[in-house]
Amino acid sequence: MAPTWEPRHPPHAGVSLLPVLLPLAVLIMVAVGVGSWLQLSERRAIDTVHTVGSQAADRVDVKATVQHVDAAARELLLRVQVTPRGALGEEEGTAPVADLSLQTSLATLGDLDFTAHERLATTDVQVALTDGSISDYPFDSYETDIEFWAQLGGKEVPVRVLFSNNDTLFSISVAPGPSPQDAFLKLGLIRSGSLLVFAVFMMLVMWALATSVLIGAWYLTTRSPGLTWPALAWMAATLFALAAFRNTAPGSPPIGCVLDWFAFLWAETVIALCLIAVVITGVRTALQPDDIPPP
């Protein structure tokens, strides 16, 4: 009777993926939880309205909302909506009872004047920023002051300011003035948490790509396989793709910022040198005469 063949290593019956899937599921849940918490925090900051100034019945309300922060020009665009309350306004606060002059701080570029009995329109004003430089992107920070006081018919009247921020690229901290009756705000501006996380992620990706190209170049130069065109295409594509990836940084940072000196410029240099080294090594290998086999 012929002997039956039995496999030396019988196939495993049902390998469980639970030890792999369970940590992965926990990691995904933690990442989603942290992301949700950060998103809700930024949403809460956007929806927050800071109120300073007088609470008198007859006053002028100034709703000031940051629409856009231009870090390169060192200014922010502030949308101002003025509403006279009580005896100072007519037609439910849409028009002043007398000529209204809204004066601002030195950082705000221009005062606002409104004619009596005419409908008030929303106005955009520029506010200069101080103590910061966009070359520190994404860790740049700025400061400025916002202050309003009003005169109605030549007489000073109380003012209340309602401040909010609509620029999602910046997080703004607000400090009121020394007196609760002053319509004064000291603002501190930094990059938002989501932008900061994305910028740091970009720097990590740049270094990871540069390291990958460096490892590939080391392999090609030590094995001397000649000109390996797929590898050269991959390195050249990474060189140009990295520049396009850098240009997707939110806020359009200029060349020479922290993002460049921490990652982009060095990653581009490493990839370019690796590409040149692989080409030189490949050409030298290709120019060497082939060994003639013995007869």
C-alpha cells in the first residue's frame, strides 16, 4: 500500500484579525474624538461675541466683526455695523437722530461719519497690526487695539462694542480695557489650531519624503545598477510635487518663513542632491566596458 503524503506544516485554521483590528479601531476613535474636540473648540471661539462698554439705555452699539486678517500687509479687515439705541436712534435704530461721528483708535485707519435721519450702512475699515511678522509662519502672532467713542450732534454719547471673529485661519484673544465703561479691546492674534496642526503635518511629510528619496538613492548608488529610469522619474516627481504641496499651505506664506527653513528648503535640497548623485553613479556604471567572457 502506497504511503499517504501528509503536509509537514498543516494550514492554520482561521487566523484571527482581532488583535490587529481592535487597536486600529481604538486609534481611529481617539483620532476622531480629538479632532471633534478641536473642531468644536474652534467653532465655539468663532461663535463667541465679546461685549464691552456702556450698558446705558441711550447708547450707540458698534458690532465689529473681523472678516479677514492679511498678515503680509499687517492689517485686518473689520466690518462695523452701527446701531443707535433708545433716544439716540429712530426707525428702530436704523438711523441717528442727529449727525453721528464714530471715532476710532490710532490703529484703525479712519473714523466714521453718518448723517442724521439717513439709514446707517455697514462699513469696512482696516486695522493695523503690530508686534509680529509673517516670516514666523505658522508660529506668527500679532497684537492691535480697537477702541470706539461716539459724538451725536456734537455731544459725546455712551458706546457699547460687540466684537467677534469670522476668520477661521486666526484665533483671537480679547482683553477688555481697564474700565468696564470703556469701549476698548486689546487683541492678540495667533494662527488657529487647525492651521497649526496642518502646517506641522506638512513639515513632517516633507521630511518623510526626503528621507524616502535618500534611502532610495543610497540603495541605487551602492548597488550600481546603472540608470534606473523609474527611480529617477520618482525622484524628479517628488522634487516638483513637494513644491506644489508647499504652495497649498493655508494663508499663502512667503518664501523664507519658518515652514521653509524647518522643512521645505532642506527637503528640496536633499532630494535634488540625491537625484544628481543617482544620475552621476548611473552614468559612470553605464560607461564602464562590459566584461568579455572567456572562450
